[in-house]
Amino acid sequence: MATETRHINYKSDFVLRERFRDAAGKIVPLPDGVDFVLTYTVKHGHTFTASRSGDAYKNCLPDGDALLVIFKDHGLCEGTLRRELHLQLINDLMPDGLQNVYYPADPGVELWQFATDSPGVVECDLLAAYTRGLPFTYEDFTPEQLAALKGDKGDPFTWADFTPTQIEILKKPATEAADLANTAAKKADTAANEVREQAQKLADTSSEAVKTCNAATQASKAATGAAETATENARNAATATNAERELTEQSRQRLEAVPDRAEQVAAPIPDGLRVISPGVVTLGNDVPQYIRARVLPAGALQNVIFQAFGGAAGVEPDGRVLPFRPGVAQVHVIPTLGTRFYQTVELRVVAPSLRLAAPGALRLDSAGNIRLT
């Protein structure tokens, strides 16, 4: 074991090379099949761990018969570095078959604020008592020890070699196993019976459900047939109603046309047309201008059509003149019951202009406003 204290800057990364020794101080290799955890601490309580679990290494690497512990970003503070080795050894006496063993030790490393005085890999030793060397052979025992172990070559044991208590102890695992097997068999039988009962209940329930489903299906089919019949009846009734409605509408239209026809029959036959036209229409004049048409004789139907040509003006169905631009427009005034009596009038559309009452004097209306053409 090294006793000299090595100093390492507590902020620096470093590597410890841990070597395992047995109780006699002999260096031994890393054993296979034994997991371990190395925990490093300082006085302030922060820890750094390196471990092996199965074939996975954490913060460490195997190096021949040694282990390299890599302190990368360890976060340890100033103080004496302490180390604890935790092993999990196979031990059938333990309830879970594993025995936890801890080996605290001082690796002789001080973390301080000054420069590291041991550059490179720092060598350390561990006590690994779980390494027990090679298995025993007959050459390891004296003749007396071999005789005590039953013969020079280890003859097989017989029942006479054991006391009744030892025999009971040897029989105990088999007895317990038999009890467990019997218990498991009983549980299996019970479970099988429960499964059979549940299966029978399920079969009964399924049969009842099938019967109920069949009855519901028949009822649904009957209801569907009734609904289809009702739908067809409603469709036929709607068709008949629509036919009656159409006949009623046609009758109403015929009745409404009777007064008009009677009026036409009773009205005198047109024999002429009288038209009064404004002649000149000024753009922008907000007073409506109309073409007045009168079908003769006085009792004739007063139905006329206006047709305007030339693009200077248009005429509404009621005879109102719509001036569009300066120019001349011709308008045909046509009585509907006597088209041969139509007349054509001429409209002259002019732009607004001032009117003179005398040379150099504007013409005003009675309110003193300027009069436009």
C-alpha cells in the first residue's frame, strides 16, 4: 500500500489506477462476474462514482489487472479523498442470494487549490477480499485432513454419515418443493374449475344473447316493413296533393284572367293616338320630363310602348325621359292594341346654358335665380 499523500488540483481532471490485492497483499486481476461500485467523497459530501454492472463500465476502464478510474468533470471540492468499494457477492444464505460488502479506505490523495504535484496516472491499491485464489486440490490437505473429509479420494456419502437432524435438513428442500408443487397443483385445479364454470356461464349468456338478438332482428324487420309501407303511402299522398295544388293554381290563374279579358272585350277599339313631347331636354335638369301619350278614343286601353333610338336619351316604361348626352333621339310611341297608330317624336338633348333677357342682361326667374335652358 502506498502511504505517501499525492496532491491534485481540485478543479483538474485526473486518473487513478486502482489495483486489487487480496488479504495476503498479493495483486490479483479483476474477477469476472462480480459487479462493484467505487464511491469517492471529500469532506463536503459531494460524491463521484465508478462502477461495473455486467459488461458495462461507468467512469472507469479495465487496464490489464488494474482499473483506470477517470475523474472527468468530477465536481469534487478541496479535502482528503475518501474511497469506498461496494461489492455484491453471491451468498445463498442471504434472502436475495446477494451479500453487500463495503471496503472503506484512504487512497492517499489530497485535493487542494494549488498545482498538481503528481502528473499522469496516480497509482492506488484496493483490498479485494472476494478473490480467494484457485480452487482447493487434494495436494492442499494432509492425510489426516483427507481422512476427516472421508477417504483419500473423497468416497461418496451414505445415510450412515449423517445424523437424523442432518437428514431432515437435507430432506427439507425436497419436502418444501413437493409442498409447493402440491399447492400449485391445487391452485391449478381450482383455476381450471373456475375457468370451466365461467366458460359455461359465458356459453349460456351467449345463447340467450343470440335468442334476444334474433327476436330483435325479426322485430326490426317488421318495423322496417311498416315504415316502408308508411313512406310509400305518404309519397303517394304527397303526389296527389301536388296534383291537386297544380289544378287549383291553374284554376286561380284562369279566374284572374277573366276580368282582364272582359275589360279588353268591353273596351273600345283604338282608332288614334295623341302624343305630347317636351321637344328639348337639358342635361342636369332635376325636374322630370315626360312623353305623354293618350290612346283614342277615351275609353280605350291606355297601353303604350316607348322605343328610343339615337343614343342621346332613353325613355322609361312610364314615359319619363332619361337624357344621356347632347344630341337628337327619336322615340316611337306604340299603342299595344293598335300598332298601326304609332307616332315618332324627336327629342333634342342640350347642355345647360345661360339665358339672356336682353343684350348683356341675364334672364332670371321670379325668385331671382338664374334660369337655364
